[in-house]
Amino acid sequence: MSAYNRNTLLVGIAIVLLIGGVGSYFASGDPDGLEKTQEELGADQPIHEGVESPPSVFDGYGLKGLGASFWSNAVAGVVGSLLVLGILLVVARILKRRLPQQGSDRT
């Protein structure tokens, strides 16, 4: 990995940590577009009695084990952001391997 790529990755991770850790604190408690539409259509409740949603570590923009606090939102935001960044890096690496390199001499 070149120094440019390493520095770019480090800056990206720093931005992810900042946005995920601090920005998640300001996430709205109001329902997002999908939740609002589900409520309007009456699809926010299970059709069958006794059916519950599967357990989730991230519930309501927070981390269950930390309660409802700034740190709960911050850790959930950082972990979620790092997961997205990791997925994007994997996809980018796969696409880089599949695309032909520009500037290669082919005869």
C-alpha cells in the first residue's frame, strides 16, 4: 500500500469516527421515512399475535448494553460506520481485481 493510499485510508477512518461518534448523537428520535410509511400503512405491527421482531444489538440508534446515553449512540455510530467502510473497501478491492488495469500494454 502506497503512502498516499495509507494516508487517504487514515483520513477516511478519522472522518468515519468523527461522523459516527459525534454525528450519531444528533440523530433524530422521530421515525425515518420507512418507519413513517409503515406507521401510515399499519405495517409497523406484526400481523400474527405473538410474533416479535428478532433481537437487535443496535436498537433505536443506540447500543443495547449501554442504555440510552451519549456513549450508546457514539459506539453504535462508530461501529456502524466502520462496518459500512469495511464493506466498501471489500467491494472496491473486488472491483479493482476484476477491472483491467489502464495503461497495461496488450498486444
